[in-house]
Amino acid sequence: MEKSKKILDASVMVKGFSEEINSEKAHRLIKKHLEGEILIIVPELIFLEITNALKYKKKDEESIKKVSKDLFNFQFKVEKITEPLLSKAIQISIKNNLTIYDSLYIAISQFYGAPLITADSALYKITNVIPLEKCED
């Protein structure tokens, strides 16, 4: 049986590495991935987004480096940014008035036919997007 696929964006992943509202839900999703119950798929830019967000949350250098190491060790399926994927993200961005960054997650979600889980309310209007607070893991 194939694992259930989930796309997690940076807003969810940052919660997985800090303590804030709905962090426990982000922790559970990551744990399910680590236990092989689900497959988390992310774009390669997520590594930059997460570490940058933690920098602005005033995390110290060692904490950010530990998170960076964890991100690589967690063996998420990392989707490279290709021309067709970026083209789809641009189309989604223009149609929905979203950033290209956010649209990339949606494009990956559409490519895999998997839900995008986010804590970014600007994305809630998009089909196949699940708000983290409503996520049942």
C-alpha cells in the first residue's frame, strides 16, 4: 500500500521547530513521516524559508544550524524546482494573486494530487488546501 502523501509549507514546518499555536499538530505530522506512515513532500526552497523564519524569530545560530541538520536528516521528499513546475506556479500565482513561493507549494500539491497543509490563511481559498488547525493528521 502506498503511503499517504502530504505537502507541508514553511508556515507548518516552522511550527514544527518552535512552540506556537498548533505546533503539536506540526510535530505529529513530522513524526508520522519519520515513522513511515505518511510521505511529506516539500520544495527545495523550504530549507531557506524555514531557517530564515527562525532567524527572524530570534533563534540563535546553533539552534538554526540544528534545525537545518534535522531538515536534511528527516529525509522529506524534496521536489526540485523545474521549468514546468515553476511555470505552473506562475500560472497559479497570477490567477490567485499569491506569491510565487506560495504558488509553488500549490503546484506541487496539484502535481502529486496530495493535500497542501498550511497555516497561511491566504491559501485557504485554494482547492485541496487544508488549514493546519483543521488537519486531522
